[in-house]
Amino acid sequence: MRTKSGPRRLAAGPTTGKPQAPTAVVLSLTSSRGFAGIAAELRRAITDAVYEYGDKLPPEREIARSFGASRTTVRKALRQLEERNLVKRKVGSGTFVVHDGGRDEREIADITSPHELMDVRIAVEPHIVRLALLHGTARDIEAMADALRGLEQVGADREQFTRWDERFHMALANATHNPLMVWIYRRINDVRNHTQWSKVKDKVLTPSRIADYNAGHRALFEAMQARDAETAVDIINAHLAEARRDLLGARSK
Ligand SMILES: [Zn+2]
């Protein structure tokens, strides 16, 4: 248990092997008790590592009691945290923290080249597509559709394209509902955000390539919607192969 000030743990059931917090049920009560206020409070508790990776959050009814809110409101707050990949809710066993403080991330991002990054994406994304088709929900499809709408509005803006592209591929990974896969994919996006990739991005992302990539995104989305696994896997393979080729071209210039 951390002793720093700020949000404190609610009473919780058995979590990891760490010492348990006192059973006092107090997060700071200064904020609004609407779901957004509760989500913000819990988010702070997670990012401040009051609750750490793998910890179980207290049950909904305890969170509700400590905030003086309804369980419906708490559920909404938890759903928002889950959408932001801070927690993972498991039916019947509770809500677990899946956010980690990012200790090793900077280091691995420093030493991974854009080509190595592409190798990892080529290794995992085709299977992500298969799992997303098996486990994805209507809400996951909606998240992909959202990102696709964003992608198709960026024109030639590289930064916007990159942001929406990450969201599109993250939505696919989220649709696997596999916490480890989601975690791995978040690390992949972290590496993408790093400077080595940022440097080549300007060479790679020409307006015509952005249009090509988006044609791939649209085709992939449609194959997912049609639940056509073979076509979807072919498309993601082509999409990544194209990105890899473009990256090689950028290096040879
Ligand atoms: Zn893409």
C-alpha cells in the first residue's frame, strides 16, 4: 500500500499478494458523484498506482456506497474506465486494473526500430482479426466504425491519420476481449508513438498512401462486418505488407 496522499483505496477483496489497505472506504469526496466524477476519481487512483496492475477494485456496491451513488452510475463509470483500457471487468469475478505505470515502455520504445515494430504487428494482427471476429461485440464494431469515420476525414493530415489509425487498430485489438492481447497492443501503440517512427512517418505518409491505407481500412471493416474471416485476414496481411514496403522505400531514400 502506498502512503502518499491523494486517492485512497476502497476496501477490497483479496487482490494480489500485497498488503491490504485499511477497510475505510474513502476516496476523496470532493468531486461530483456523477459517473464522470466517479470515473475521474477512480482513474486517478489507478494512474497514481493506489490500485496497481492486476489489483481487483472493490465491488460495485461498495464503490456506490462510498460515493453515495447508485450502482447504475458506478457501472457507467466502470464502463468508461474499461473503454479507456484502465480496467477489465470479468463477469462473476469483478473489476481488475489492467493499466500499468509504463516502467519498461520507454526503454523498449527506444531500442525498437520501425521495421521491428512492423515485424511484431505482422506477427499479431492477423490473429487479432480472427479473435476479434470470434469475440467482438456490436459495440466493438461501432468503435471500429468510429475510427474509420475519423480516418476518412483526415485528408492529408499525417498526425490525424496516425491518431485515428492507432484507434482503428486498437479497436480491433480491444474486440478480442483478451486482456493480454489488449495490453500487448497498447505497448505496440506506445512504440509507434516513439520518435524513431515519428521521423520516418513524414516520408511514408504521403496523401496517396494515406488514401491507399484507408481503402484497406474500409475493406477490412466491411469484411469484419460480413464476418468473413479469410478475407479480413488477407486484407490485414496486405495492409501490413504495404506499410512494411513503404517503410523500406522511405529508408532507401
Ligand atoms: Zn492501419
